[in-house]
Amino acid sequence: RTGFVLDTNTWRGCTGWGPALDKSASEMLRLTMDAVYFAKELRNGWESRVSPILLNGVVGPAGDGYAPGEVPDVGLAREMHRPQIDCFAHEGVDMVSATTMTNTSEAIGITQVAVDVGLPVVVSFTVETDGSLPTGEPLGEAIDRVDAATGHAPIYYMVNCAHPDHFLDALKTGEDWVGRIGGIRANASRLSHAELDLAEHLDDGDPEEFGTLYSKISDLLPNLLVVGGCCGTDHRHVGCVSNHLFTKVAA
């Protein structure tokens, strides 16, 4: 009896990825359109049983989701991501999410474009084992910087691609920025991103422990709205999270 955020399969949909896929910019945008259509069909089949289902246009980084590489400035980020976000607006998604963001400049650029086209926007940051972004910027400072540059435009922030143990201490500070986090999509594994890149087998961790840790996180996040999983997770992990949070609410 909860709502659902249904992501489009467009994490690598930025037109800048076209050459690596031997696709033109128009072909990349066609793939984004097809992904939105596919998600709409899924929603049509479920919305009589799950309500609401929000169609979320996923915007991935122009570079590696684990490493910042050459960080684009805000203007370049706007230019790179505008075609796909324009496509999302035209196709009628409910919101867009900038996921696995490794730096604040790109997050600001995406947020500004989303505001331009009138779409609610969420920013989700990748963090390392120390709870900071791959650029070394602390999570709280990153959230404050995006808020300052965009007039608090993101409807909420998320944390992704890290085990709960990697960012729990950062959340325990209780500073104002913690209240801006509305979603968590954690990794099942405690491995670092460098270790995960080299791993030959998927580390799915312990689903039951995963659910317990989300329960602890929920105590620290007064505005937690959305929960899910990232690297190594599947329906078992999300099921354990749901069971732990439901038990807490019921109590």
C-alpha cells in the first residue's frame, strides 16, 4: 500500500554517449522516447493495484558513475543533458532524477535544465566509503552547494551506490542538509568502487542485514520518502527493507 517510483531505462541516454554505442544524437533520443513508452506501458498494467506510480526520467552522468574524471562546468553540463531532458518533458514524465552524480557542477546543470522545462527534479549522489563524493567533497557540502546555486530546486536528494555503513556517520551529524535527503538506494556490498570494478562476482551482501540498516537510516532521516537498492541488490533486499520499515510503522 505504497506508491512507486518507476525509472526509465535511460541512465546512459545522454546524447554524448552516442559515439560509444555507434548511435547518432537523434537515435539516442529515440531510445529515450522508447524507454518512456515502455515505462508507460508498465504503469498502465499496474496502476489499478499500485497508486500512485510516478514515471521518473533517469539522467545519468556524462562520465563514469563511480569516478568524476574530467568534471564539466555547469554550462557544459546544461548543454550535454538538455536534449534528453527536453525529450522527457515532451514525452510526459512526472519527474526527472540525476542519478549517480559524482560532482556538483553536473548536478547543478541538470537541475537548472529541469527547472527550465518545468519538471520536478531529484539529485542522487554517489558517495565513497568515507561518505564523500568521488571528488572528495563531503555530502553535506555538495547538497548545500546545489541548493545555493538552484534556489533549493531539487524536491529532495538521494544517496546511491554505497553501502549504508559508508554514509551512516555522515547522517548522524543531524545538520540541516540531512533533512533534504528523501531517498536511499544503497549497495549490497561493503566493497569500495575500485574493488567492485575489479570483482569477478557480484557481491550481494546480506539482504536481512540490509533491511536492518535501512531501519537505522530511517531514524536519522525525518523526510525519507523513497527506498530501493543499487549495486548487488535485488527483490530480496528491497523486500527486507520494506518488511523492516513496515514493522516499524505498524509498531
